[in-house]
Amino acid sequence: MKKYSTIGELLLDFRSINELSQMDLASKFDVDVRTVYRWEQNETLLRPEKEEEMAEITFIPNQVIRNLNTFYPIPTYYDFELRKYSLSLLTNTLPDINWIKKSIDHINDKIRPIETEKDIDFIIKYTLAQKDSLKNISKLVIREAIRLLPELNLIVTDEQGNYAGHSLYFPLTNEAYLLVKNQILMEKDITLEHLADYNEQSPPVFYCHSITADCNENFFFIIGSVLKFYRDAPLDKNYIYAIITSRYDSYDMNKDLGVRLIWEDVEQQEKLNLKVPPRLYEGNFNNFLDK
Amino acid sequence: MKKYTSIGELLIDYRELNSVSQTDLASSFDVDIRTILRWEKNQTLLKSDKEEEMVDITFIPYQVIRNLNAPVAIPTYYDFDIRKYSLSSLTKELPDINSIKTRMNSIKTERMRAIKHESDLEEVIRCCMVQKHISKSINKELILKAVDLLPELNFILFDTSGFYSGHCVFLPISQKCYQKIKNKSITEDEISVDQIIDYKTEENPVFYAYDLNADCNENIIFIISAVLQFFNELPNKNYTYASYASRHDTFELNELIGINLIWEDKVLQSNLKSKAAPRLYEGNFTDFLKN
């Protein structure tokens, strides 16, 4: 994660990561190009009324913008790739999974099922920001997965009620999962025919498309809700959990959860210029949850 | 903790809790009383250069003011009694002490240093006085002598913008002096400079925790880690830890850490109308640190 101390620095990085010109950004904000220039040079700040617009245009969490868009900024860590911020060095790494387990029943009203088209748009926006073009972005498939498995297809909202993260799962047929595992079927090519009601599969396959949040507190809620499902739902305990991820910050967590690394794709890593290779994990959480 | 969703609500509570009138506040800010009225009714926001001033005047952490003094506020939890904020319902309670213990040696920050300046002492004393049971704070000379003899446990913490955010003050005293506090023949504000001892030459030193405080969980973690590290490395394990406090959120923490409640003052509690009784704890962290 990078520590940002000014709004100008943040805007400059946003533009260069997304390959936008100052002109492009000016037209998105509907301002003169000189205004964008002055923002980037920290000569002027965005008017507070523009902050919401900036969150919408850039997909940067409002908390980051609020902390930096002032002459007396609160330095804040942010990672564009993960869409995660942190207010302290301590929370730059993911939270301790054992602590989450212990507090799994912590009441929270910030989690709800993925429902609206707008929810799905946020998830796709997040997925596209990840630079990992291996992910499935078919709305048809996503909608069907949500219908089949509402328990694990969740949105976490921040204190303002805005999108702050999600968990998206595909209940795959056994055949489809084997194809993915053997790298015959790419995740992005998954179609409706590969999905099924998990109760009718033996064993059920819970294939995680993505699980993410904009800060550790929200990670806590989303991971906690998912683990709660695995703990409490009347499930065939031989279920398979699987995920293909290219996050660089989840190695420790996967280790602690006791899921196995099946393969990693170094070729794709080079091709897509990723920090770490896309990799498949498989396992289930029985041991972890019983401990 | 209370969830605040506007700057007006925060200002109204500040005035009420400190028995400050709108006229008083107007004169502190050097503005017209109608301005205060408009702020409290959320008709106008504070100009951003007034935010720093508001930190000085109200002693509310800058992050809280930044989040609320916005056209679209970021709701934030705050407790005036313990001067602590939280950005999520998750961190309203104190952090998990066992998680801190396992990580304590890797938790460090450059934002912490020994107390030394006059301005440090003023911030520390201002924060101590937030607590209702402290009617008269101990004097500055006492703190300075404690810093001199025990710099590891007498420090101040700043947030990433450089504002004061917490502190830790421990007085090294003799068993004899501590017994007087324990059987209530003296109160802690009667401890005199010559009762501060060199703990290294004492067989059974007492580390009297005069006050520990931080404005959010992340900063509390830094303070607790520093304290645990000190006791973990202390060669003489025949020490006594003691503290007299009235925080309403430390009951569970103290139990987990294995220290004992010696007495609590219910009469004082009802006189002060405080949420929890002022109480004396005593113990030693050796067992807790061993497990």
C-alpha cells in the first residue's frame, strides 16, 4: 500500500494507473483542464461538494478523499489494485483470521444480499479495476449465481450506506469445477450451464469469484459472514471451497485457513504484469472452524 | 459510543457535556453567535481552516471533525467520556488483547516518543482531566521525574497529521507508598515527587499506571504493545502493576490480562454520575505473558 499525503498525489496516480489524460479527467468532472492541473499541483482543493462526484468518477472510497482533500491532510494508505485503504500501518495487512473466527457472531447490519443491478455494476467495476482479465464479468452468470446461492453473495456497505465490498460465489457443477481445476475451462468462460444448485451436487462446490472490502473493518464483516455460513448451514461437510485469486495480500490468510495451493500460473502473471501469479486454492474450512 | 452523523450534533453534545453556552463557544471561536446556531443546525459547515481550531477548542480528535464537517458526512462513533472514536461498529470495543500479545514485538510506530515538552504535559493533563474521577491532576514535576526514571512507559502518541492522540503515564513508586493508596490513606494526586523511585534498585517495585489513553483502537494497540513489551523484558518479575481508573470499557480486558480488582468506589461513582465505578486494580502480567 502507498501512503498518500495530498489529494494531488492521489489524482495523479489515479490518472496514470487508468491511463487517463488531464483532458479526460476534466471532461469527467466537467471542469476546465486548468482546474485539474491545479488540483494535481495542490494549488487548490476540490470544493467539498465535488468529493462525492470524485468518489463516483474514480471509485476511490470516500474516506480516502475526505482525509486528503484539505490543506491539513490526514495521510492515508491506499492501494488502487485492491481498492483498499488503511489509516494506519497496522491495518495494511489483512486482519487476523482467528480474531474474525472468535467474533463471528458480532452483530452487524452492514451486510446484505447482492440485489440490484447497481450492486452488480459495482462488482464489475471492482473486477475491471483489478487488471486481472481472467475474471468472469458476465452479468447473466452473476445474476444466476446470486439466485442460486444468496447466502454467500453479499454486499458490505460503509457507514454512509455506500458499496464498500462484496463476496461473489459461483455454485459450480462438479464437471465444471474439474475443468477449471485442470485449466481446460477459464473462469471468464464460465456460462450458465456450469452453475447448479449446490444441494444437488455431491460434493457441493463453492467457487469464490471474489471477496473484497475497502478496509480491514469491512473485511472483517464480509469474511465473518462467509465463515458463519460454512459453520452454521446444513451442508454436506465434504464440500469443496475453491478460489482463483491474484491478490498479493492473501497468502498468510489462506495458510491460516488451511486451504491448499493447487497451481499458480506464472505465465499469466508475466503476461498481465501482476505482482503475484493468479493461483488456485482448494479446501474446506472444517478443520479451521473446529479448532 | 454514540454514532454521529453531522457536525451539528457533535457540537451540541460537546456544549452540553461541558456546560458551555452558545455564547461561550462563539467567543472561543471568535465568531458571531448566529454562526454557532447555523453550525448546530447543520445549515452551514465550518470553513476548513476552522477545523484545526475546533480540535484545539473542543479536544475532539481531528479525524472525527473531518468526517462530520462535510456536505456528505461520514458517520463516526465517538465517546466524549473516554475521548475515543471509531469508524466502524467493530472497533467500538477495545482490541483483542491476545492478538496484540502475539504480535507485540512487531508493533512499532514513529508517532510515539517520550514525554518532554511543556506542550506534551499540557495535552496529557488535558486528556487525564476528561476522566470524571480525576478531580485534580498530578503535577507536572511528578510526571517529569517519572519520565526521567521510566522513559519506556511515559510517552505521548501523535496521529498521522501530527495532532496529539494519546499517552501513557506510569509512576514508579515504592510498595510503602502504594499501600497507602490501596488502604485509602492517601489519594493518587497526593503522591509527591520524592515518592517516585528508581525501580531498578527496588526489590518489589510498583508500576502505578496513572493514565493510559488513545483516541482509537489502532493507537491503543501501539500503547498496549509498548507496555506489554516492557514488562515482558523486565528482568525483575517481582513487580506489582496497579491502576486506578474509571473507564467503562476495560472490565473485560483487565479480566483477560489476569489482574485483580481491589476495591471500587460506588459512592464516588454516584456522586460523579460516571458509567463505571472508579476502581483500583492490582496484579502482574507474568502469567498472561507466559501463556
